[in-house]
Amino acid sequence: MEPKKYASYAEIERDLEILKLEKEINYQKLVLSFQRTKEGITPQKIVNGFFSSYKDYFSNNYPKILQSILPHIISWLFNKKRGN
């Protein structure tokens, strides 16, 4: 990459101003990204995200889960009534 050749100080000033504005834009993008990330890492959103990811899994497999757990619950209730 060749260094840019300038014909006047005005061209240099213009490029410096452009670079300064680009730097400010990138800084503001970084600040905005940080704020959005900070807002997204609240405990409530983390928990909601965790449950929403497993919600589909459990809703699709609910009958299978119920069939496997129900006999254990029934036997526990019978044993509880007998005093075992």
C-alpha cells in the first residue's frame, strides 16, 4: 500500500476530519453494542432464554415424560398411605 500524496493542507485536514468522524461513529457503535449486551444479560432474560430453549423439548416429549414418571408417583402414594 502506497502512502497517499497530498497536494494541499486542506486535503490533509479533510482526511483527518473524515478519520475523526469514522472513529467517533465506531466508538458510538461500540457503546451501543455494549449497552445492548448489558441489557441482554439480566438474570430474568437469562432464565427466560434457558426455559424457552427447553420449552419445545418438554412440550414435544410431555406424554413420554408423564408415562415414565406417573407409575413412580402412584407407587409412592400407595406406599405413603401404607406407612412404608
